[in-house]
Amino acid sequence: MGDGLFGTDGVRGRANSYPMTAEIALKLGAAAGRYFRNDGHTDHRVVIGKDTRLSGYMLENALTAGLTSTGMDVLLLGPVPTPAVGHLTHSMRADLGIMISASHNPFADNGIKFFGPDGFKLSDEAEAEIEALVASGVTPADAENIGNARRVDEGRHRYVEFIKTTFPFEQRLDGLKVVIDCANGAAYRAAPEALWELGADVVSIGVKPDGRNINLDCGSTSTEAAARTVVETGADVGICLDGDADRVMIIDEKGRVADGDQIMALFAGRWAEAGRLKGDTLVATVMSNLGLERYLEGRNLKLERTRVGDRYVVERMREGGFNLGGEQSGHIVMTDYATTGDGLLAGLHFLAAMVETGQRASDLTQVFETVPQLLRNVRYTHGQAPLEMESVQKVIAASEADLNGYGRLLIRKSGTEPLIRVMAECEDEIRLEQIVDRIVTEVERAAG
């Protein structure tokens, strides 16, 4: 996490602490409004969605105040998935889209993500310009040019209708029992509605948000409840979304979890066979498993790796003209349909694969054999730099030498939390444990 406002996915932090305060949100709203307002037009429009966190009300009001002060008209969507904001920003001809969410984080955190008029997340350069406006201050609009704000109740319904159009027209989900875990988050209405309207027998969990229970023992980062429900109800498959529904994990009928790597492998293989995988390339991050890379190589397909963060995946996809990418964590990006990761969209396309092939979820989720991978997080005090300490760098260098030819090592700062993420892959699991333990111990010592 850098010293600026923006991290790898917008602005994020603990609610009512810098930078997630009403004061900063108001300034961000004013700065974004000034940045996007084109004085050659009279209609300046922004859509705002949010997840179900308690602090969403505070930040929504503050952003609205800042935006309207610069002449932007605000359309408030209420709780909708992050990909819905990307879609509606473009389809409603808005200048700007904003999602208030901290994704998979606990309820006490929150975040603000920005989308441009094309529905894609903002570039680093655009975020830097908005941040500069926050620092310098923004001159408000004249009294007669202040914007207005209103609720838009049909936003969720528009998204549901759109998401259904991506499902093969001739197919239905009749006869499939689907457990959908909405993480008590943004998709708690949209996801069950879409599945039911496509004919599925829907078992919904994580659909009773109270402002504090988002991602709490549910959703894509805590799949135990969904796995248990799939087995207990005899369901065919489970779909686990995160708090803002841009991530997904799939549960097979035996209760086993398939992560984003397995889902991407399935889609890449099927799309390549159908001749629709552009460039014969899948774009993923440095976190994706070595087994995925080997699977693709065995099919003469390419894997391009990016920095961690679905925005960087999307940037590379757009640069290279690729149409499939994502992250091990469950962001699946299909730019034929969407501008960002969409958990519900990916879940529907997994169900389409089940219908088309007649295979069980367990037949489709074990696409490749994973290389043993271990990830551990070390929390540090914001402002410290344990990775820059000589003792840590020496341990990392020695560990890389130890892994040479046997696996790979990835150590990085989180872009959304004050964490050092230590990840290694190695066929030898004993060596893997030893290497990660050695690095974590030294980073913890350096972090105090």
C-alpha cells in the first residue's frame, strides 16, 4: 500500500480512518467531478453503486455532495455488483461510475473505485490527476449549475437482464440445483434472481445483509458454508461470490472448491476449441499457479502474466486484443461481455458448460494438476518497509537460489492492505514449507 490515496483497486481503508473518511470522500467526489466534467456538454452524469457495508451510506452521501458541487448529476443505484456499475456507466452514457466497496475485506473496511465513461476502471494516470485535484482543491460550480441526485431503482434489474443475455439463448438451467452464496453483499438480490429466471432450482445463502456481516463466514473467501450446503442439499454445484460480486469460486457436487485458475483453464480450453480465444492467449497475474501455465503450454496456448490486480489484467487484455483473463482469487474477465471481473457472469458460463457437456461440476473443475503453492501474509505498520531491509533481502535471495529449477517465489506488498504477501510454489512440499517459514520469520522480525 503506497503513501498516496490510490492503491491497486481504487482508494481503500478502514471506515472513518484516513483515507476512508467523509471528508476525503467529499474531496474525491469534487475532484472526480471536476476531472470528468466536459464543459462542452450540459448533461454531466455519474452513477454510484455500493455494497452492503454500514459505512456505504456515509461515503455515498459525501461523494454525492462533492460531485453535485461541481455540477454533476448523480444517479444512485443502491446495492449492485461492481461489474454492474461498469456496465451501467457505459450503457447509461454516464461520464463516470463509482463503486463503494472493499470487495472481499471485512465490513469495517471500505473503498471507492472509479470507472470511466467506457465502463473500464481508470488508468494510473487518471487516478494521479484526480489525486492531484484532491490536494490542490476544486473550485465549485456556480449556484445555478449545481447538480442534482436521485435514486435509480431499475439499475439492478437492468444488470440482471444484461447478464442473462450472455447466457446461450437456446439453453436453460432446468433440472440444475444451484447453491448461490452472495456473501451478504452487493449481489444478494441480483444473483438469485438471474439464476431463478434462467430456470435453476436456487438455494440462496449469504443473502441477509445487516451492514456488518458482509464476507463474514461466507462468500468466495470463506467457502465452507457453501460447500456444506451443496452436500447437504444434494445440489449440483455451488457459486460463491465475494462482497461486491466481482470474484467467484465454484463448488462441485462433492463440496470441493475450484479457484479462478481452474475456471480460467476450463474457459480457455473450451474457447480455444471453439476458435474464439483471441491470440490463443490467457492473461493472468504472477499469482496464478504454475500448473495452469503447464496446462496451457500443453495445448499450444500462451499465458501472459501481469502485476496483481484485475485492472492490470484488463489493461494487458486491451493492449493485446485478448478476451479472456483473470486472477487465481476468482476475478474472471471476459471482455466479450464485460469491462471488469464479474463473478456472476463467470458462474453462469460455468453452468453453461455443464449444460452443454452434460458433465458434472467435478468433471469440469479439476482441469489441471496444481503445483503445491503456499501463501502467507505478514501484517506490518503502515509506513514501515520490511522488504527493503538488508536482512530480509538476504533471506529472499538465498531462498530464490534454493528454489532454482524446482519452483518459484513471489513476495510483494498488498495494494489494498498493510500486508506483505509471501508466496512460493515447489513440487517438494517440505522444501516449500521451509522456505516460506524462513522468509515469513525474517519479515515478521523486520516488521517488529
